Amino acid sequence: MTELASPDYFRYWGKASPDQTDSSAYHLLPFHCLDVAACGQVLLRLPQFSLAPLASDLGWSQEDVESLFLFFLALHDLGKFARAFQNLVPNLSPDLVPADGDKRYEQRHDTLGWVLWAQDIAEGFPLEGLPDPQSDFWAIWVRSAVGHHGKPPQESESGGLIALDAGDFFLRADRRAALAFVADIAAWWLPANLPVPQREHSQVLRRHAWRLAGLSVLADWLGSNQALFCYRSAPLPLIDYWQHAQVQAQHAVAGAGLSRQAVREWPIPQHLFDYLREPTPLQQYAASIELESGPQLFLLEDVTGAGKTEAALILTQRLMQAGRAHGLYFALPSMATANQMYQRVGSVYRRLYQSQAQPSLILSHGARQLVEGFRQSVLQAQEQANDRSYQADEGSASAQCNAWLADNRKKALLAEVGVGTLDQALLAILPARHQSLRLLGLAGKVLLVDEVHAYDAYMMTLLKTLLTAHARQGGSVILLSATLPLAMREMLLAAYRYGLGFSDDTVLDDRRYPLAVRAGREVHAHACETRPQVRRRVQVQALHDEAQVVDLLIEQARAGRCIAWIRNTVEDARRAHGLLSEHLPEQSLMLFHSRYAMGDRLDIETDVLVRFGKHSLGAERAGRVLIGTQVLEQSLDFDVDVMVSDLAPIDLLIQRAGRLQRHARQSNGDPAEDGVEQRPIPELYLLTPEPVDEPAANWYSSLFPKACFVYPSIGQLWLGARALLRAGCIVTPGETGQSGAVRELVEAVYGADMESVPDALQKASREQIGKDMAMQSQAHFNALKLERGYCIDSSALWYEDHKVPTRLGDETQTLYLAIWCDGELQPLRQDGAHCWEQSAVRVHAAYAQSLAPEWQQRFASALHLLRSRYRLLEEPAFILPLVEEGGRLMARVQDDKGRVLAMYYNRREGLSW
């Protein structure tokens, strides 16, 4: 490449320091472009980021495709040549272009880069080696590169009514300098003899554009690290600087922990677990089923105690050993289940990799365990120096990187092993800023989704989109469930296979249970046996009012048995706790629900496992009563002698019953070393209205006035109660056609038609069907139109990620609980490295729209100080100042109707108002 002594493109800054006194206050734009391209080049050498699939689908050489990627990546900041952008920091140096007040920075620089390409380069600037520059094929590349700040560039303004004009932002000198830079880069990187892109090439590239965009974001973040890519304001031949950038890029990627970790081979997959002496039938299936050569989905449907988690990890290890994955993301329905899975995966994840490897494990929300024994290697949490931000809503790459990675929920998707809620994975297919980075983070990983039956119509529709997207990028999936309706199973299998390119109507009409399914090029089903130890029959008995339940629990507790009452709302759980506290010692009662600060919630989880867990002793358990909500039914490995449950959907009742006499015990409550259960036959007491043939319209709400809003499918509740009480038992797993068998109970509800529901309940049932259809429509509307490629038209709106709904229903608000102490606000939890995350609790946003005016005024200066100290607490984070009042902590907030509410917190009962 022929270098001019001092090309005009060296008169433009690309990065500027916020410190005006810094003598090296800026980094030349061409050098930053090469920094980012060098990081992109190193990333492409990692298998999970390879462009080999794109090259294969195009029918082009991988070398040519990689060269094209580097060419367009080097143009990612083309918009910074605009004088409108350069005006943001005028008078940096006389060596730079002077400011021009006529050019106003009214569009982001990513959009300006697109405008310059579309109006100057594609329209008439001759690029040797780029055939048909106006082709949409090249436009797709450009959008993926210039949209490196987390969303695609705008292509017009005023809702598409007004075209953008490069002349409004660029001087002619700017355009000449930019074009000179493009020409030099093109001569360097554009491959020779590229074919003229055809329509089918554009279709292929649209599918892969999301990966290109994610790589552009990641490369820009890595290339914006001032510690490695020091500011340089003196011109230097590009070829010389490129040599320097390549070396620094190696350090940047390695320092970020993105190097691939070597996978360990296990000749006998079950040996992955040192405690697995006798694999269950499901685990034997996972260890022996033949893997397909490409991406594939496994659906494991089995009873509680079948070892589904171990089976899933065995399959994951085999996929990794076969070179079809390098890590995993375990998605769960709630933070409580994620906490438990984090502990289980944390005990084994290092065994997936060779001894010298340093894989990272990250939990997707704040928890104290984050720093206990596990390494956070992916893009380390310590902040790099920020470059100057460009405007209020447009942070620099370094600032965006620091903010994004300050939140562990996001960082989890970049770790080799991530554990978190499904929501974090769903954001990969929603129009949220940086979604392409999330999708890229899932690339090359096995996506494991636990409790797959636990999602509503909205999340299930989004999950289907995610399965399709993950299949398209060659990812494998493992779905886990104890009870999955047949219709739901068909939808999930079809969504994944559609992503593989199969649109046939293959129907798996298999009612066997337990069942393991592999779906790839073909669909294969295998019926698993059930060990005698987990075959059982749970008797079911109905109770029809709370007073009966309270009397029963008092009687059982005084008899020395341990009991759980699972309620459907926090309010009902609180009330039950209050009623029982009048009759039983306080130390014998334990309350657990979702309205605790995260650190307190973790403490209660630990206490539950100590008092009611697998290894608890009879003396610890005797006479204890656990009252909780749905947080108890998922993943917490506890075991009680007697259980009461409010009427809930049939699949949840089956799941709750799985915690009843879960582990074999002697008659005194101690663990049974011989595995023989010596307690009386397990019995589930169901608090339910009687499922009469002609119920009133308020059949459910008369007993559960709050829970009817939690479970509005009243017809399904009635069908479940009828099926369960007619059978009088839950038989696990049961045989096809057997009364009380798990599959029969589930299909009696979810396989029934509307005519089976009593007339008085049909109105509510039809309303819920309508709401489900509306939720599905909303999910289809919100989900990205991935087939359109990375462009602004892939969604009607793009959002910051905290504003995109992964769940419908009542909007939630995270409150960071801060105690007023010694003249300042301190986190409620002050142990560990993530105090503020441990002090967070989620509530319905309607109850806490803002602080009460007098509260805001009282704590304004303290709140301002906190926000300046902690990135996590920057706006719009909701900090709730608490003061001591009458022996409890109190705060004042304003609800969505403008009313002032008093909120109270204590560690025994959680947050209330």
C-alpha cells in the first residue's frame, strides 16, 4: 500500500480524553479503526466466533470472508469523519480539522457512517475490488459494522418521512478524507476477484449479520481499552501502526478471558460427577445416545429425582468433547432457581475443562457467591479509563463497556459457563441495545432451559424465537421438564427444527413417560425406565378452608412432623404465617417469598436447605413449618413429611408434590442410609374449592381473591382439581391410561377442549385464551424479525435493555435498599463484594413509581453522592432510603396513582406496605 506523507484522514480524532489537561488528549481516528480491526482479527481465530459457517453458506473462501469482515470493521467509525462529530471537542489541537458551527451533531456517528456509505461510497466512489457497490449485500455488511454501539443505524428521520443528507453533517473536506481512508483500507484488505453478489447471497448474509454485528460491538470494546491502545496523536504509516495494533489486540483478547478453554475428555461420561455411583436410566441415555453431526435439541422429560440436571450436563460434556460447543448457559425461570443451579453447576463446571484451563462461571444476578471460589475472567470487572462521551445518550465504547459489564446479568452470557434467568437469553432476540452481543455470547454454547413448562404464552413464544435463532447459528439446546403438555412439546421441537431449515410437519405423538427426545435432522424418542426408589404414589386429600389447614398444621407440628404450606401469593403466605404464629413458637416457623433483599433471600434459602434439606436430621426438622410461595416449588432440594398446597395449575401441583418425602428417611426423620422410606405414605393436602359439576363464576376467587389474578385460567384449575380428586393420588410416573399417572393428569387439563369446562367458568377461561393469544401476538411483535438482518427495520422500536419486556403482566421495579446511617446511605447488606446487588428486591412497579416528594427532598444529596460513586446506581436505578422507625425500617414512596405509601422492611418478613 502506498502511503502519503500525511494524508488528510490523520486530521481527525477518534477518541478523546475527558481530561482537558492531558497532553495526549486524543487518539487519531485511523488508528482507532485499526485497533478495532486488529481485535476483530484475533476474535475470528476463536472457534466460537469463526466465520466458517458464513463462508460455507456463501460458497466463498473463508479467507475472503474474513478479509471482508476486517475491511468493513475498519470502517465502523466512518461517521466520525463528520465535522458535526469533530465539533464535539473543538480546539483539541491545531493539527486537527477546525470546528465548523454550521454542522450540528443531530445524528449519532453510527448513523452518519451509514449515510456516508449510502450516499458517497455506494453511489459513485470507485472501489477497486468491490463489485456492484450499490448491492444490498454490501449494505448489510456496513450496517453490521457501523451499528457497533448496540443497535442498527438510522436510515432516515421522522419515522422514515425525511431522508438524511450527508451534506448536513460532513464538509466536502471531511468526505474526501473519509473516502481516502476507505480507498487505502480497500487496497489493503479487499480480496481480489470477488464475485458479483446475487440475491441469494444477500439472504444468507442477513441471517449471519447478527453475528457480524455482535463481533463489531465486542471488537470495538476491546479496541477501546486505553491501557492497551494508548492514545497516539502523531501520524504514522498505517502499515506500521497495524503491526503494533495486532500485538496489542492479542493482549486485549487474552486479558479479557475470551481465549478458548481446552475441554477435558471423559471416556465414561458419568465420571464427570464423582458422586455418581449408579447412573439413573435418564443419565445412562445421556451417556450413550448417538449424537448427530450437527446442532441438535434434546428434550428430557422425567420425574423428580431422575437426575435431569446431571443428564443434561453429561450431554453438554459430550457435545463439547465432540467439538460442537465450548461452554453452556443454564437458563432458569427465577432468581431463586438460578441460585440453586449456580451451586450445582459450580461444583462440577471445572471438570468440563482440562486442569490447566481457567473457565469462568458467572451468575446472572448479584449474589455473594459470585466471588467465593469462582473466577470472573470474561472482560474483568475493573473499569478501564473512559473516553469522552459524545452526548447525553451516546456514551463512548469504553463507557458503554464499563456500564454493560458492571451488570453481571449481562456478563454471564460471555462466560464459558453462565447460569441465570431465561430473561437474559431472551434479550438476545429482542430489540434491546447490545442484543447482538448477547446472541454472540450464546454462539458455540449449549443452551439449557430448565423447568421449560413454567413459562406463560408470551415467554414461550419468545423462547420459540430464541430456539430458532440458536439453531441458525449452529447451537445445541437441552430442555428439561418434569411435566410438559404434548402440544407444547410439539411447538418447541418445531421451532428448533425450523431454525435448522426443516419446515416439515413432523409430529411426535408419543404419550410415553418418562421420555427423552433428540431432534436434529431426524426426531428420535426414547422411553426411559424409572428407578424403584422414585416410583411412588402420593395420596391427595382436599381441604376447603384456611381454618382447616391451620388446625392441621398445628396438630402435625405438635406431633413432631415437619410441614410445608405452599401458597400462591405473598399476601396469603404472610397471613398464614401470622395465623400460625399465634399458636406455634416463632423459631419453629419459617417464611419464604420473593420480597426479600437478595442477600437475605440467599440466607433463607441456605436455612431452608439446612432445616429441610437432604442431609437434615430429625431433631432439626421436628415440628418445623415452612410457609412459602412459588419460590419453593422450583429447584430447592428440600423434603418435608407433610405438605399443603393452595390449588394451582396441575403441573405445578405435581412439582410441589415432588418435595413431599423427597428423600428416604427413618421414622424419626433422620436420613435412611439404606434408601428405604419408613415414614407413613406421603399425603398432599390440597386447599381447594370443591370441583362441583356446576360451580359459580367466583368458584376460585371466593377462596383465593388474590391468587385468581396469578392463575386466571380458572377452567384449567377446575379441570386439574377434578382430575386430581377423582384419582385421589399422583402416581409417579404411572402407566399410560392409569388413573393419577403424571401424563394422564397433565393431559386431562391441557389436552381438554373448552366443552369440558363448566358453563359458569367458560367466560373466564375464554378471556384467558384471548389474553394468551394477545400475549403471543405481543411476543411476535416485540421479537426481532431476524430474517431481515441487522437493520433498523428488524423491529418497530429499539430500546435500552432494561426497558424491553421479557415478561408481560405487571411491570416490575428493582429497589436498592439503602439504610440511613451515620449521615449517609449504606447498603442494607454490607457483606461481600456485591453489597448493592445483595440489597436489591423486585416489586410491582405500580407500588413504587418514585420516592415520595418529601423523601426525595430529604435524601437528595445522599442519593446524588451514591449515584456518582456506583455505576450500578446511576439513573434510572431506584434507590430506596430506609430509616429506623419503631423497631423496623421504613421508607415513603409514591405509587402509580400518586398516593404516598409507607414501605417497611425486616429480615424475617421481607418488604411490605
